Amino acid sequence: MTETPPPRRARAEIDLGALRANVRTLRARVAPHVQVMAVVKADAYGHGAIRCARAALDAGADWLGTATPHEALALRAAGITDARILCWLWTPGDPWAEGIEAGLDMTVSGMWALDEVREAARDTGKRARIQLKADTGLGRNGCQPADWPQLVGEALKAEKDGLVTITGLWSHLACADEPGHPSIASQLDVFRSMLDYAEKAGVEPEVRHLANSPATLTLPETHFDLVRPGIAMYGVSPSPELGTSADFGLRPVMTLKASVALIKQVPEGHGVSYGHHYVTGHETTLGLVPVGYADGIPRHASGRGPVLVGDKVRTVAGRVAMDQFVVDLDGDEPAPGTEAVLFGPGDRGEPTAQDWAEAADTIAYEIVTRIGARVPRVYLNG
């Protein structure tokens, strides 16, 4: 379906046709032997994990990636049973046994995790598929180089004992979105060294991977056997310094719309919203847009966030409240129910997620990911 549904309080339109095209574009940027993992963590960056996962697989993605095991298990429960799924953010006591039963590839970054996955493998009587993650300089999850020999050695023992199969070796870049940052070359060197150690010790991984969205787009030397595009798959540039979405041939997937709930005339000197940080400079009209920070509209964009109403881009007048904000329509009087477009691809003159990121002093990742469950997702081109 391509027909836009009737206006409602608010909706996030998710263009699955754009998502499929983005996956194909990303695949075309890597060598034929390099596999593509579609990252659908955080409910597919706010776009809806199940529908986006299916669309990505339809477009040729080889793997799915999630942060938590619960996200991965939800994909399995939704009927996505054949695709390989890697999940990487585990905590003690997480459902390792369920992950084994579901055929997940599970990341191990330290000895506590290897201990728990070995115990779960014994309990289920099945081999666990694990991938060892190295901390090559990001300083978050992953095994430090000094601890790598112990983790690799114990994982190989577990593999010999029939408890695990080591399916991958991987790491994550800290500054791939900053062209020329010295950490990129440093991390690449450390990763190659840690790969070399593990493979000489006897690890035979199916995949070795390092590249996130910006590295997929701009650093072919980081592609190895698999790339993990996340935000780029949703048509958002991972960094304005690298280029716009259009520069990379990507189209934003989410368009956030609302219906103007009220139009009213107010006199000069009228305060608007909490704290009266905006006061009208002359007699004017105000439009009420019925979404607020409870829906994911950043309060930090108060007084700055752009909105297309009619054929003009307006600016949030005063503070964004929990459920609503106001725009100054400068005397225009559109009918109640008129569409307000907060962000989209930009080709109709509407703002983009990047415009809102700049207004809120954040990144476009946060803008799309924070749109809350109170805003229904409407899927187009499914």
C-alpha cells in the first residue's frame, strides 16, 4: 500500500520501500563476499523491529542484529525463525538457555559470560553459538587485549568439549563518524592483532566484523566478512561530516506527522507555553500541535524545532510540553486538522531528523529512536 492514511493525532509513517532500497544500496557498497547485518535494536531505531527486519531480509540482508537477547527472542517469537541473529548486550542471569534453543548467535565479552553460556549449554544439551567481542579501543563492551588470551583459550576448550561453536570474532569502532580520526587506524591494527592471535590459537570464525554504519559507507578496509549498518539502513546519515543521506543514496524511512488540534488568534504580548519564554510580538495566530516530550519530541528543541504547516516551515514557539507544543502561524489560519510535518525525507520542504537534531543539540539517531509508543507506526509500501 502506498496511500497515506487519514490524518490522526500523530503518526510515524514508515516507508518500507525506502528501507529495502537502502539495504540494497548498502549491499552495493561492499564487496560481493561481504555479508550485511541489518541492525534492528531499539525497536529498529524506533521504526518497528519486526516489520523492518522482514523488509531488510526481503532486500537481501544476511543477518539481523539486536542489542539485548530479549529483542532477539521477540523476533523469533514473531516468526523470524530462519535468519541468523546476533545479540550482544548480555547481563548476568540473562536467558542464555532460551538463546541457545532459539538458535541465536550470542556475544561473549568476558569470562562470566562464557561461564554462564557453558552452564546453559550443559542444561539444554545443545551447543551454543557464540561470538567473541574484543575491546579494540572503544572502552565499552568487549574483552580487553590483556584478557583476550584467557577468553580465547577457555572458549576453545568449551568448543572442544562440545558446549559451544565460535561463529565470529568482532569489535566496534569509536570514531568512524569522524573522518581521519587517529583511533580508526589504531583500532583496526588492534583488531587485526586480536584476530591473528585467536586464529593462530585455533579459532575458525564464520565471520569477522568491525564496520558500523559510517564505516560501511566510508571505510572499506574495515569491512572484513560482514558489515553492521544500523542508522544508515533507516536513511539517516551517521554524521553530517561524512555527508547527507542523499550523498550516500539513502532515503529517510520515517516521516513524523501530527494534526494541528487548534488554531486561535491572540493579541500582541501574549505569553506562550510554560515560563512564557515566547511572547508574541504582534497580533497573530497560534497553532497547537498535539505531541510533546512524552511522545519523544525533545524539550531541548523548545523555541527552535522546525515544523512544516501548510507550505511554510514554522518554529516551535516557547517550551515543548509533555503532550503538545505551539507554533506561531504569523496570522495564517489553516483549518484544524491541517497536517503538521515535524520531519521526513525533506523533498517536500519539510524538516529532516537532522534539522531536529541540530535544534536539540543532539544526533539524528536520538531523534528517530526516541519517538514513543504513543505515536502509532503506519507502514507504507509493505
